[in-house]
Amino acid sequence: MVVGELVYEKDLVIIGAGPGGYQAAIRAANYGRDVTLIDRTEPGGECLHSGCIPSKLLAVSASKMNEAAPGLTLSASFSMKQWNSDKKEVVKKLETGLHSLFKTSKIEFIQGNASFLSEERIGVEQGEKFEVWSFNHAIVATGSSPKIPSFYEEHSDFVQSVEDLYNLERVPETLVLYGSDYVTAEAASSFQALGSHVHVMTDEASFLSELDETIGKEVRRQFKKQGIRVSTGVTNITINEEGSSIKVTAHDSKGKDLQMFADILGYSAGRRRNLEALGLENARVKVNDDHFITIDDSCQSSNDRIYACGDITNGPSLAVKAIKQGKVAADNCCGVSSVCDLTFLPVVMHTLPQVASVGLTEAEAKEAGYQVSTGLSHMRANGYATLQGQPEGLVKVIRDEETHLLLGFHAIGSGAIELIEKGTLALEMVARDEDFIYPFAPHPGFGEAWIEAAENSLQTFKTESKQKQR
């Protein structure tokens, strides 16, 4: 410490104002803590400005373009330029809402760059001003950024991250997407519905391989039906500019040469943790070999004053995870015992149709040693899906025949994202099939599909047992 250095005393400092950071701030402020929230830019993080909100906003537009109803003849056009203007208004409105929440909760929000100077001090740079803060507790919630793929080279505006696609002023006529995650799937679905010719390529053996096999197969069938081309096992990718477009060449899993011309290539090649320049080593905060901050189930780091949440911790890069961990971290900073368990973390995709999943896949359940019974219900048999004019998709329930425990819920179809909340709650409550089948379900309603799937899982096992006896 320099003699005469002024140190400002802070109570709880939160670095990063994305979903995990601002939810932690609000929770801690409600407990009566004096909270200082700091971020390099405006609050909301990448989720608000370039990730969750823009991608879902485009998905809404895409779904509206495909809506139909009895007796209605609709004609709609889409302007990406107008959509971008509307998107900025939505983002600004949500951003303003966060500032209002901070003011109401008496949260101090500061724009600047923060880094740890020691185990209990932070240096904060705000333009030409530099301050030193001491703190009682700190929560790190700095999120992540798109990784650049190995084949990437500078090609003007022709090659960019999927997140950057939501800043385009026009819908590309042809679009190549590199990736095999939900981010890629959502972009492929939305842009195809809005008029692009989309070709997805991935170096993985299967597209969306983390999904239950039945659901993944249906996603790929739907993509094919919509005209989205998917190439797997892609290697040796090269990109060459040719006038106002690019030529993408590669080899697929069968060794076949691929050649695609596109207006743009969007990539989703994983996430890079935003840990650089944080000075974590000065604070005695351990980072593992995979560049995650090491935390326990209370979200506490190796420094008992410092907690962490979101993408910078182990596990998937999902806003729902960051929000839960942020609240848990805030609870523990405030002396309220709380833990975060990612076992039943739901994953959703705002594609056409929607996809949602929670719990074990069929393959995972079998590998874990369960006596697996599955049940399917096709949305074409669901009265409400038919009324909505959206009969595509199915739901799948996975259960253990011996204990009757429900193990996993997987859905593709209209309403899937809302449906998964019921499955998540059932798994958290350690529900058995009778707990799921017995309650009433509104008729007509999407929720009836879950009951039918659970009932079908009972019938499926009985049929299989009879066949084995023969």
C-alpha cells in the first residue's frame, strides 16, 4: 500500500452485472447488505445485449411467420432492419428496468474495470480515475465470450460469432453455421424460417448429440423437413472470399468434399471464460486446469470472502445456472445457508418447434444401472396442439421400473419450454409415476401429453415383460 493511499470501504462487491451478478445483487440487497455492482458496460451482460434476449426475440418473429389458425389467412413480411430497431428498444427498456431495480433496492451500480489487488482489496478503474476498495465479501460473475474456432481467419464481416448475427441489417440469402449446440440450433431455425438457406456443419459425429436420442432424431427430422442441411464430422475447413460472398470448403465424416457458397458464416465454438485481468491470483482464488473458478456447492471459492457464479464456474453456460448460483452465493454471503445442485438443470431451445430437456436421457439412465421404462406421447394426439395448428413433436418420459422413480423428461413441440417446468419440479420432488399420473391436467392442454407419456411407460413395460416371458 502506498502511504496516503485512500481506500474506500465497501460491504459486498459484485463484479459483473449479467443475470448471475444482478440477481445476486438484488438478493443481497433484500437481506439488507450494502451492495456495489460493477461492470465494464451497462447491466444485463451478454445475455441481454447479444445472447438470450436477441436470439429469443428473433425466434418469436420466426414463429409468428409460421403461425396459422382456422379461418385466418395471414400475410406477413419481415424486415431485419426494422427488427434490429425494435430489438434495441426492447434491450433499452429492459436495461432501464434493471437501473430502476437497482435504485429501488439501493444498489450502487458503477461502470468500470475491477481487479483484485489482494485477498480483501479491489482496484477499480473508471476512465482516468483509479480507486482502491476494501470489501467484506465479493462475488465474481464476469461471464464468458465466444471462442474463436481454429479455422478462423480475418474475413471482413463474412465470418462472425452467432451472437453477432443478431446485429445484421438484412437476412442473409445463404447462411453457413458452424456448431452443434443450442445456440447454433436456434439461429439455424430462426434464419431458415425468415428466408435464409441454412447449412449447419459440425466437427462432432452427431448434431445436438447431448439430447436424448429420440428427441435428437426428431430435431434432425424437423430440420430436414424445413430445408436446413446438416453436415457432421466436418474437418479441413477453409474459407475464401469471392466477391460479395464466401466459399466454404471442407470434408464430412464420410470423406466427401463439401463446397458451400454463403453470404456469411456464423460460428458457435464454445465459450471462453472472462477471467483475464481479474487478478485472481492476488486474491488466492484457485482456477482449475479448464480455466474455471473452483467453487463448492455454496458457490464459495478457495478464498472464503469470495464467491463465484455463472459461466466462470464448471458446468454449462446457461443463464438459468448463473441466476441460481448468483442467488446461492448471495444467500451465503448474508449468512443464509444455501447450496446449488446442477443435477436437474433444464436445457431449452427456442427452435421451431421448441425443445426442452431435464434429467437423464434414456442412454444415461441405462448406463447408471436403472431398469429403464420409457413412454412417448406424440403431439399430433394432443387436442390442444391440434387446435393450435402445431401438431409436430413428441414428449418422452423416462422412469425406473423397480422404484417407479421418474428420471427424465424430454420434449419437442409447441409448449415444450413451459412443459419442462413441471418435469423439473417432479424430479426435484423425487416424484414417482403415480405422483405424475394422478393429478388433474386441464383439457385441452399441452400438459396432458406428460400424463399420456407416463401412462404409456407403464404399458410399454408390461408389453415388454410379456414378450420376454414368451
